[in-house]
Amino acid sequence: MPTSVKIDFIVPGFSKCGTTTLCALLDLHPDVYIPPIKEPWYFSHDKFETQHQCYDEHYAAAQPGQLKGDGSTSYTGYLREDISIKRIYENNPACRFIFIARNPKSRIESSYREMHHSGVHFGLNAPYPIGECLRYFPQMVEDTLFWERISKYHKQFGEESILVVFLEELKADQAGVLQRCFDHLGLDATKMPDTHTVNLNAGSRKLYDSRLYRFLRTNGVTGLRLARLTGEEQDKLFAPLGLRKAFGKKPLEWDEYARDVFDKDIVPDCLQFLQHYGKPREFWKL
């Protein structure tokens, strides 16, 4: 393996299920090092051969004895998971994994908010109806198939290498979930400093385009000018004007197509996942 870093553990997903919060908590342990950019995407990178030195630099500040962790959720993205698993195994066949899952409907909604929030950053124009988003972005469904995604890791690394935790339980019993994580990694949980709940990626803070701003972004004249601004600059300038709006805590509306896809494609997979990890259907009210 070209990188000089032997990765000890990975929090590869599931995306939009609390990996950022979990990695931030794990990183507080003195015997853990997760780089400031917690998702380097090294093992899934399209230009893998160009990334070795960069990956080494991510871990240059790690101290002797610290476990090196990677929180790249792209490693469970359905388009890149196969190559990611192969490269991770070549790097460290004894690598350990922590997966965090949440109610799949909530994951879909979080992904939907992220698609809209990130539109100004990547030039995306996510549809407003959830069903249309599911059509245009198949990864929203595929990456919610928790059982299908994790089964590939079972096959390559064995179930003993994998710990699954749930966002709902992390919120309700942070200390208990972290204890399980540190036990899985072979670390002393008593070294963990006291901490309040970390929540770095709240969906209510995500922004979306107003109809007027979407028109301005896609118009041939104004769109070119707006594209010269970074996403952060657009949010700063246009959120106070009401052109970039906060989702807040208002529930999202599911159209008929979105409900059908959820019931037919997602629920059967997630029921298998719940059953395997000892949870009843009612845990997620599927």
C-alpha cells in the first residue's frame, strides 16, 4: 500500500447518520487521532495514485500510540464501496469499523436537505419534491440500504471487526454508546474527558434556494455572475435577504412517489438490518 499510514479504524457511514458527531466525540479520546478533515476519501478516490502523500500528511500530527481513524462516508457509497473495501483490506486486513445508522426516513430527509444546501457549492439544482430528488439522485436510495451496504464489509472483514451503533441511542445514552465504541477499539474509556453533546451538522441549519433565487442561479445572465461567488459567500449575502432560506424544524412533505420508493425498496432492506442487529421493527417505526 503506497501510503505510509496504517489505518486502525474507520467510521465509514452510513452517510447523514451522525458520522461527523461520532467522529468528533471519538477524537476527544487521547488515544485516538482523526484528522481535522475527517473525510479524506483516500480509499475511494478516483485519482488514488495521486493521493498517497496527501493522506500521509493528514496523519502527520498523530502521536505514537494513537489509533488512526478515518471518517470517510464515501467508503459506503454504492458507487465506490467495492474499490474502497479492496484498498482498505490491502492497507490493513485487521482494520476495525464503526457504523452508525439512523431511521432511514430521517436519513433520506437529511440527504435531501444536504442536496439543497450544497447546491450553491457544487452547481447542483436539486428538485424541490422529495420524489424527484430520489429519481435524479439514486444514491439517496442506494446509500439508505444499510443491510446491502454493510454486507459487503461482513464478507471481506468478518462481523467481529464491525460495530454498529444507532444515532437514536447515541442521543439518548452518549456515554454508553461511546463505551461500546472504545471497547470495540480496545481503548480505556476512563481516559475520555467529560464532554457535553456534540452536534456539528444539524439539519435545521441547512439552507435551500427560494424560488426566486433558483431562477437567478439558473438564469443565463445572473447565473454566471453568481457562480463566481463561493457557496459560503452566497449564503452570507443572500440568507439575510430571504433568498437562501433555512429549513428549520418544519417537517418535509413526502409525495406519493417518494413514499412508494421508501416502502418498496428501503423498508425491506432496513428490516433485515434491524433484525440482524437485534432491534424490533418498532425501533424505527417502519
